[in-house]
Amino acid sequence: MYLNKAFLFGNLTRDPELKSLPSGIKVVSFGLATNRTWKDKNGVKQENTSFHNIVAFGKTAEVMAQYLKKGSSAFIEGRIETRSWDDKNDGTKKYRTEIIVDNFQFGPSSGGPRSEGGAPKSHEEAPETKGKAAQMDTIEYPTEEINPEDIPF
């Protein structure tokens, strides 16, 4: 059995571009930047950034186009494909390597709470939400011991 699997976590380099195929299926494409840091043999910190072409189809494409934007972080799971075509201008063969999305997750959002329009809410607008947010961040654990016999599976 062979395996073609890619896992990437990075930031979008441009806004997703949503299009429709002639069959009506939605397709989205965007760039994703990943980086890696290491120390060379002299102990000097080095950094390398890689850029990836991401493509998704169907409902996944619609969701990505709706919620992701340039600078957003995302975790992408997919497969690597290289497609080729003949250039219309000079007839040369062109190639493009892409990650075809099988699954994805939104990365952590930057900034604080968001309003419905996507703009950050100011803390002065809703002071009562401060206390609620603080209450939601604390977890109340049961005081009694949990008996494994009580677990239903």
C-alpha cells in the first residue's frame, strides 16, 4: 500500500478565491506559508519559509472561503498532487504542485472577542461579558471520587 498524506499548519498568504467548476462544484484556492527554524553547525539560528498551494472542493471549499482570510492560521490535512497543462501563449508545459484538502481545522483566532460583523468588540461596549468570560474559563471539578464502575461503557 502507498501513502500520499500531507499535514500543514500555517498562515494564509492571500484571501481564499472561490470559483465554480462547469459541473457546479465549488473550488477554493489559496496560499499557505509554513516555517521552520533550526540552529546550524555554528549555533546560529536559521529560518526557512515554505509556500504551499492549497485547493479544496465542495462544502469544504465553501466553508473555507467564508471563514478564512489572509493571515488566518489553519491546519490542513490532504494529499499532494501535481497537475500539468500546456501554456496558451508559448505552448510550454507548466506544472503546479498543490495540496488537495481532505480535512482542515481553523487555527487559533488572533485578537479578542469578535462582534457579528467580525470587528473586535471593545470591552467598554459590554462590561457584563467580562465576568461571564472569566467564569467560563474556570473548570469546576467534582469533589467526590469517580468510581470506574459508574462509567456507562
